[in-house]
Amino acid sequence: MITRPATIDDAAQMTALLNEIIMIGGTTAYQTPLDEDQVRQKFIAADDLICCHVAEIDSVVMGFQWLRWANQEADGLPKGWAIIASFVAGQAAGKGVGKHLFAATVPVAQRAGVRTIDATIRADNTSGLRYYGGLGFVDYDVLPDVVLTDELVVDKRRKRFDIG
């Protein structure tokens, strides 16, 4: 497995991976497929981006992890906080992709001056909750009754990882 910073050239594979997760449903708040341009703008070239890493197995992107600065007004988080999102292909589950991605993300976050990383996860996403908990994230808040774009109502659990 190779873990490296994402590039514009990764957008097609990242888009396919994310859209497959969206189509399966139940593990991401995204419910509408994204196109390559949206993936480039949101995950690879955003102004508030701290880093985005991909994990490849045999030259195929099997996961990616994105970290951006929290917007104090929009996200309601303090200065120095960042927001993380992780996406792993179903066929790569349990192969350590997420752990490798987080191992690449943490040093970049430290160098950028991030104090705390927020992971806000659908309460019905048991694998995501288990993943972040296994990395050392701890619960700190619940957002009850969040209405998703398809009008599904879910709670979201907020977990934090304090950078030492």
C-alpha cells in the first residue's frame, strides 16, 4: 500500500470511490453523487484544505482522507480546529487503509498548527464510529435529528482528537 498526497490526477478515481460509497448509502452524509470537478474543488484544491491523502493498492485508489480548517461561523468550532473525512472502498475494508491515511494526516496537521480534529459521523455509521474510536477520537457532542438531503433524519456524533 502506498499513501501519498492527493493530486489533481487522482480526481477520477476519488470520484468513483466516493460515488460508490454514496450509492451504497448509510455511511456518509453525502447523498448526491459528485463529479470530478466537485471532488477536485472540495477535496484536492480547496482554499481551507490542510491536506488530502490517497491510499493506493496496485495503483488503484482504495481510500482517501481529507483535512480542512474548521470555519468558526459555519462549523461552530473554535480556532485551531480542523475537520476530517475519510472514505475507503468496500473491498479495502479491514486492510488498514484508514490507519495508513491517518498516520499520514497527523504529522501534516501538527505542522499546520491544528490543535484538535473533529470527526462528525452519522450515528448509524457503526463502522465509521468504530474506525475513529480506534484511532483515539473521543465523543464530545451529539447533533440530534439532522435532516439529510433525502429527508432521512439521523443523529450525528461528534468525536475529537486532540493533537499533543
